[in-house]
Amino acid sequence: MKTVALLLSSLMLAAAAHANEPASAPAKPDLAKGGAISSQVCAACHTADGSRGSPANPILQGQHPEYLVKQLTEFKSGKRKNAVMSGMAAALSEEDMRNVAAFYASKTAKPGFAKNKDTIALGEKIWRGGIAERSVPACAGCHGPTGAGIPAQYPRLGGQHGDYVEAQMNAFRSGARANAPMMMAIAAKMSDKEIQAVSDYAAGLR
């Protein structure tokens, strides 16, 4: 009995020691590997460094890496629907996603600009103050006064293609993009003109 008790005591001490060991942190992202993935997989749509390519595709330079990893993960799982991106993300491991996200985040995005001077005032009003009568919150509350966003939660929108932001807002409103319930609820209360105005305004933030 004494031997059994000693054995149990040793096992409990070992288990306690193991429980107190710090969890191993994920490896630091490898920017060189991320750059290779960007050139080989992403460049056709996003350019090799994620800069100002087609307005139909997002600018990835300077975007929060946590947000990029989240989107890639959700493309891969099917939570965010896009036939092209789902296919691209399917081939990426978690490490690949962290590497390519860190690569894009390490770049400094070039400034953008609004294209429609007639809607800048409306866009600024919505960005800064929302639409009170329809309980639409100010965009700046989550994405910041300059559109810098909050890592892991809200993307950087300052300088983003206005056409891309508008397309995503419309996708949230229609339900075609369903991986952000808060944005679906907000977009559902906005008109075409309001979405166009605030999307174009965001493009000029810096």
C-alpha cells in the first residue's frame, strides 16, 4: 500500500509540474516565407506586395496580421464565402497564413483618396457620427478616426479601395457575406447612397 501511495503521489506531483509549464508560443512569423507565398499564390489578384492593385480586390499592405489570419481561416473553413479565396486558402497551413499575413502587415500602405467630392460631407458625417435616427453607429467607433482599425477585431479601412469597401458593405447587407454579424446589422440599415458615400470617404482617410 505504501508503494502505491508513493507512486500516486509522484504522479500527482508530475502532473502539477506539467500543468504549471508555460504553453509553447507559436513560432515567430517568417517574412521571407510570407513573401514567397505572396509572390507565388496571391500576386495575381493582390500584387506581389499587397499594394494598390485592382479596386475589386482589397489592399493588404499595412492590414492587421491577426485580421488577415482570421479571414484566411474563415475562407478555408467556408465561414466566409468566396470561391476564389476558398480555393487559395485551402492550400495554406496555419503557419503559411501567419507568415503571409505578417509579410503584408510589415508593408506601409500607400495613401488613398476619395473620388466623389459631392459625397464627402455625407461620408464624413456617417464615419464620425453614424446615423442616429436608424441606430447606425459611427464607423470611427470601431475603425478609428483615421480608419486604422483595431488589431484582431476590426480591419484597417483608411486608404482601402472605396469600390472594395462598398462591395463588402453590400455583401453584408444582402447576407452574401455572413462572417461579421455586427456589420450585417449595420449595413442592413443603410441606403445605397450612404454606403457609397462612407466607402468613398474611407478611401481618403490617412
